[in-house]
Amino acid sequence: MNYKPLFKNLGERIEWIRKEKGVTQEELAEKAGLHRAYFWEIEKGRNISIKTAYNIARALGVKLSQLFD
């Protein structure tokens, strides 16, 4: 099964929420405990764990489910 579209959509959603909140990639990466370069890859569709998605959601101040809306 091809999950690339799922992770691409997730990355785009994270980027959209981040920009809506006026947060830079560097700020969000730091709050989520991630390296900025790795975070950039996430926004471009990198496969991530549910734990990483949860940490990003917490750093954004949203529910995990909101990343998948």
C-alpha cells in the first residue's frame, strides 16, 4: 500500500497550521523536540511516527486528530 499521499497531506496540514499560528519551522521544531532539518522533511511528506505527530500537535496547541482533518 502507498502511504506517500497520507504523509504528504499530513505535512501540508502541519505547515498550514504552523503558518496560521505565526510560528516558524525553527520555533516549532524546538518546541516539539525535533531538529529543524528533520522538521522541514516532515512538512515535505516524510514518514513519521505517531509519537512524533503527537509531539508536533502538542507544540502547535492542537489535538492530534486536527493534524488529519
